[in-house]
Amino acid sequence: MALSVVKQAFPKPDYVRALTTLARRGSQGFTSIVPELPVTKKESVYLESVTAQRRLFSSSSDASKSSLSGVYIAANPPKDDIPQGFSSKHRMPYLGYMEIGPNGQRKVTATVVPTQHILKDPMAGHYGQQIFEGIIATFDKDAGIIRVFGLDQHCDRFNNSLEQLSMPQVNKEEFKELVIQTLLANAKEFGNAPRIYIRPVAEMNYNQLGNARDAQNENMVVTVSTIPIGDSYYKSAQKNKVFLVNSTRVNTGVEDPVLGQFRSSGKAKQGGNYAGPMDMKAKAIQAGGIDAMYIDVEFKQQTMVQGSARVTMPIAEFSLGEATSSAPIIFRRDGVVHSVLGESSLPSVTQSALGKLAAISGYPVEKGPFKLDSLQLGQAEGLGLCGTAAGVVAIDEMVVFGRDSITFSNNAPLIELGKKLGDIKTGKEPDSLGMVTEVRVPKALTSTKGAEDLWKFL
């Protein structure tokens, strides 16, 4: 699907003529014949809908509307208007944007817009309907290639999360193209950062109260940010220690004979799942660790008969759960690489990739819960935490429920797999997983002239 891109023009009549010529030809996203407009401002922005103009430019005092619906000219705020506290490496100049209205109808097709124009709806996410993703990319500046890892898999997980929170689905091809175009728009800002973190966020805007989906009145906004980051958010330590706490990270799934089966909210990458564990992680770091880990609980029904009475009760089975924001992977004493995935665990793209890579490397692989008694009986010889931003980090010690301590003596296989995965992401090794999307970056997009070259490219 072709992507309609908001184009930022500079004060050259040729650019405006080019824009209006495209409009007359009926190009994708241009719906009306547009007269040539005189350049009256230093910078101008083309937007394709009234909704986008209202949302993106309502704070602009000098925004003016042309005589034809859908065409707007607005001054781009100067860079020194950006609030203090945002460094350039975290606040990229451009943001991916799309808006989905009632019954899944597109209100604003996928566009790339200036970041400073995005306004947050005060009702956004007020019932907790916020989904996000984390996608990693590397930028080989010399070769002019951005390598995006697991784009298809992250898009699928994004839609799975949306489904679980009763939110509209995004078109997969449009979503992927929006990610790529946002990367291209910000390419000149990435510098020599080891990795680029891509953060899509979807939030529901309901202009009414009531905790139930109303498809006739819903509105969902999707944004895509790109952030240069380092190698891992886990700080290097002489000894990596985690604390296993006697609690679940999120609620578990349930199965009801009348209402049916419900997946755990942990299987959705929703904002609320990460708020509570923040305090626990901070306490783990204060205690000399790098993270906290949780238990996972699976409830099974068991019927007991006493005389003439039949009682059905939930029976809990306990296994190892996630860390606050990363997934565990275990190297067992029997030589099996075990991808830990419990009933309330978010399916991890990085963990899945490591499992596939382990199989390619000749290791037996299992996926599923890892029982607590197996952990405490010493069946785990190696333990790693993995994730998009975390990378792969070997764990040396686990403190269980504040009492017992378990050490892991053989993390070498996990470290080796983590290095191979890193080399695939950067292009040092062939993509044996088939999970890398290569994006060619024209030299114009990395030049210091910036937006003028961006315009020429788009």
C-alpha cells in the first residue's frame, strides 16, 4: 500500500508548484485540484484531511486554510520553541501518524508529520486502552542501510495486542511502511548510535464515559517514534543478579463456561502492564540486582466429591514468569534451550528468535512454562533475560523469595546465541532467521541540509 507522506516545503516556488502539480494529477492522498498557492511563509506543511489539521495545528496561531477542503498551510514552529529537557537524540523531528475512526474507517492515512505539531487528546487512553510496541533497528551509515529486525513479527504482535484490548486493527502493510518512512525522515539525526528503537503507540480516544467498546464513537490514534539508543538498558555489572518475587506481574487468563476463554492481559503489550513493576525493579536495583522477576500462575479446574456434594475449585500451578520488561530463556542441564512462556507472559520476538537460532545451531529447543520446582531443583544451568531494548543479558544469580539463592554456572551457550543474534541484526552475519528488513537510505537524507533534501526525496 502506498504511503501518503506529509511534505515539508521550503520557501521556493518550485516546491509549491511541484506539490500542486502532484495534486492536479490525482496522486495518492491528493483528492482535489489545488490552485498554485503563493509562498507566504518560511515553511509550509501539506496535510490531507480536516481532522489532521484540527489535531495537529490547533495550537498554531497563524495556521490558515485555503479555499479548498483538505489543503492547509501552516508555519512550522522554530526549533527553539521545543520545550527544554528534550535532547535532540530523543526528540526526533518527525513522527509517524495515522488515525482510525468509527468502525475501523481510516480518518487520517499513514503520514509522517513534524513531531512538535502532535497534540495529545485529553481523553486518550483514559480507560487504559493503550498499546505499544518496541522494534529495534541498526543503521550502517557507511553502507546507507537501516536494518529493521522482526518488523513482521512486531506488527503481528501489535495487532494481537489491539485485539485483546478491543481496539481496531491496523493494516499490516501500511503499518510497516509507516515505520520505514519515519526512519527515513529521521535518518540524519541518528548519528553513530548503535541501535534505533522504534516505538509505535496506539491510544483510544472516547469522548464519552462508560467502560465498554462503542464502535460508532471510537477514535484511535497511532504514532511511531524513533529513538537512538545504546546497547542495552541493563547497566553492566560484575555480577548480574535478579530477585524472584512471590507475585505475578499481571493477571492470568481465565476460562469461564458461559463467558468463554480470556487471555491474560500479560499477552498484550499494554502500557498498564509496565507501570506496577517499575517500583519493584527500582527496589531490586537498590538491593544490588539488575531486575526483579515474577512467578506465573496457571489455574486448572479440579472437581472434588465429598458424599453427595461436588465442589469445583481452581488449582494453581506455579512456574517462572517474566522480568519487569524482558523475557527469560534457560539453558537446561540436559542441553535443551528452554524459551520460558507462561500463561501471563508476553510472547517475546527476541526470545522466539533466540529459540530459532538455537535450533539452527543444533540445540534441542522447548517452549512453554518452566515449573518452579524444576528451577529450585537445579534444572537450569544457565539463565538469560532478553528483549528488544534489553538485548541478551546473562544472569549469574537469582534470589528466590528473599531467602534462597540459585547460581547459574553455564551461560556460555546463551551468550554465544546472543552474539550471533546481534551480528544478524547488524548485518555481520547472514540473516538465517529471515527476520531482517533492509531499508536503503539515500545520501540526501543523511546530509546536514536535512529537510530540504528530505523534500526532494519524498
